[in-house]
Amino acid sequence: METTTVNQFRDNLKNFVEQVVSQHVPLRVTRRAGADFVVMSAEDWERDQETLYVLQNTSLMRQIATSSATHNAGSGYAPTREQVDEITGV
């Protein structure tokens, strides 16, 4: 994560925003008197919120662990070719 001061951020707002959005790298802005803050794109924030939701949902994490175990054991569900074609739209 890159860091800048609040004064530099204010002076170069447009450039910093473009950088954060295009490179998908959050920017930490430091202040002399007060807490720092982070600027990130809305897309990245939404992605992080979805990830946090999944990680905090114990039922969903249990389903993922079970699915991973059956996949690794080769005993998971295997769709037919027709089902795969239907899912992928082929």
C-alpha cells in the first residue's frame, strides 16, 4: 500500500484517485493531527466486503471446506457433458 500526506493528497487528488481506481491499490493518507485514512476504489471495497461476508459465515465456510475435501478426494459431483454445455451456454 502506498502512503501520502493529506497535503499531497489534496494537491494531487485527481491523479491519486485515477491511480487507486486503475491500479486497484489502496492509498493510505497520513495526517499530522488525527488518524490516517485509506482511499480505495468502490469495486475493491465491494470485493473486500464480499470476502469478509464469506469468511464470517461459518455455514458457508463449512460448505466450502466440505466441497474442497470431496474435490481433492475425487468424490465430488461430476456433471454430464450436456449439463456443462447448458451451464456454459454452449
